[in-house]
Amino acid sequence: MSIQVYRIGETGYADPLLTVTENLGPQAPRHVAIKNYAENEGILSSLQKLGIVKKVVTHITTGYISFPVCEIDEEILNKYVA
């Protein structure tokens, strides 16, 4: 599962804004690793407030970065899908 955020531009087309998830290999169903640093800093908190992230189930560390692995509420996520 990949979660990306788009902005609807003045032309009416969707412009990619940011990619929320990081591909760190196979995950359990409805689980994603969230990129919550650099330009995405704070996105985890926003996804939790929206109800898209149910809970953080673990963390995966690669290099100097620790990625929260989160359970996603697909029903809530689908409300935001264009």
C-alpha cells in the first residue's frame, strides 16, 4: 500500500505534493511504514488526527532513520481518496 498526497492545482489537475509511506519490504495487510521526517515531519500526527492511522505497531530502523510502522484504517483512508 502506498499513500500519496496530491494538491488540486488551479488547472484542476492533481499535483503530487508528498509521498507518506516508505517501501521497506513486505508489511502485514493494512500496515505501512510512514516517512515522518524532513519534508514529511509531522505527517504521522496529522494522519492520526484524521483517523487514517489507527496505531503505531512497531518501528523499523534503517541507517539513521526510524520509521513507525502503522496500522491504517482503510475505511477512513477511502474517504479521502479522489
